[in-house]
Amino acid sequence: MTHERPTHSCRRCGRHQCALGVGPHHARRSRHLDHVSRLPVAKFPALGDAIEAWRNDHGPLPKTAVFALAGPTGADEVRFTNSDWVVSASAIQHRFGFSSVTLVNDFAAQARAIPANRPDEFETLIDGTAVAGAPMVVLGPGTGLGMAILVPQENDWRVLATEGGHQAYAPTSLREHEILNFVRRDLDYVSYENLVSGLGLDRLYRAICALDGVVARLKGGDEIGPSAIAGDDRRAVEAVEIMTLSLATFAGNAILSCGAKGGCVIAGGVSEALAPFLRTPAFKARLLHKGASSGYLDQVPVRRARDSFAALEGAAFFAPKP
């Protein structure tokens, strides 16, 4: 379990509220947004068991709770996209005695934190000038591929959660076409998330090794990513390069489809590891390559969020107002 101090506090998180971000790999609970506890999801049959473990270690729970979940929300029950967990707001509220329980999409929470972040909490990938009053799109890979839209609304922001990561994957290069055809042997529908995510990196690497007729010596993003950064496995490097370029295509598509003249922010758990590849001219060229529509993206700023726990801070904005 790790404890970290977030870079800033949130005006909506009082001492009787908590925010919890949950993905298929870790449950991250932030209290007062002044520390983070990381619990491996695989150790717990359900979310309630993880909450119980945290309570046993740290004492009483607050009165209200917001859960940022890796899956579509909007109903009492949420089924994770990449996990067997099923979360029921009413069941959690009844079990732990919360006065209210709110379930939000993890990338909606991630997006909501963006307007409150300081300028130094971003890295500029592509310079541009945001159009006042225009939407902003926030996206990025983690265990899956998240995407949410921020729309300015009077003195606040409206967040639109999406499942954009499940759009059909569109290859650009010949190599990407070869990989797609290979992956289709196992998947009849290949989404961007299937290739542009932590799990997707492993799928890319194995496809590349198979196409080259060699045995895959690395397993999982935890091995493939560092090997690519170190440059000691050329197929790991190629897998990360293709994943990053595919992310660029996805981001450019998102800007066009959302009218995101307010900017694009790349966030999520994998963006930090991808940072050296996001800074390349190839990433910028791919993102801006949209044929006749390339000019639409010319002045759209593209940034990378440095705050890896933004979803926790953003979740607090969804807590009921006192």
C-alpha cells in the first residue's frame, strides 16, 4: 500500500466525504485528498471487501462516498468492463451506513479534475490556443482506454462520460493492418481499447513476435514497457511505438468528433510511462494527419496530465452539495 500527497486539494471534498477510484488492478482511496491508499483488486472478491479492509486499517469511514469506477455508470449497479466486479450503490450504502453513495465513470472523474489543475501539472505535447467556450476532450490508456468530454457551462463544467475506447480500431500503416488481421483470429471485433491500453500492449507485443516468427520473451505491460524504454528489445519498442501512434490517431479522431477546440488532455495510468514516446515528432504528425480535416486540428492544444491521481480529486466534485 502506498501513501502519496496529491498536488492540490479540491473545494468539494470536506472532512465528511471520501473519493475512491477503482480499476481492474487497484482500488485507490483518498480521504480529504491528502493521501492515497492502493489496494490490489485481485485480493478482494468485491469492492465491499476492499472498503472493509481499509476501514480495519484506518478507522471509521466518512459519511458520504463517491466511487470512480472503470465502466459505464448511471444505474444503481455497475459491471466493470475489464473485471468481474459488480458494484451496487444501494448495497454499499446499506452495508457501510453511508448517507449517500455516488457512482461515476472513472474518466468522467479524471476529466472533472482537469480544470482545477495548475498549469505546471501539465506537459505540453502540441502547442495551440484553446477556443473559449469550446469543449475539451480528456482521454488516455490505463487497464482500458478512457474518454470523457468537458463542456463549459456558465461558471462550471459539465462532464460527459463516454465509452469511446470501444470504437473500432482503424489501422494506418501496413504493419498496423498486419497486426489487426492477426488479432482478429482471436477477436471478431477489435476496438482501440484492445490495442491501446495496458492489456493491449501485451497483445501488440505478442502479435509482433508472432508475425516475426519469434517467441515472445516478455509478458505483460510491466515487462514490455520498461524493456521498450531501455531499448533492449526491439519488438517491445515497436509495440510501444505502435500503441502510441494508435493513441495519436484515436486522440485526433476524438478532437474531430467532439469538436474539442478547447483542447485535448491525455491522462490515465499509462500516460506517464508513455511520455518519452508522446514527445516524438511521429506522435504529433500522426495526431494531426487527418487529410482534408487536418487544418481543424492545427491550433488545438494537446497536453499530458501529470497528476496520476486526478480521478480521485475529480470524483470529489460529484459528491452531493451540503
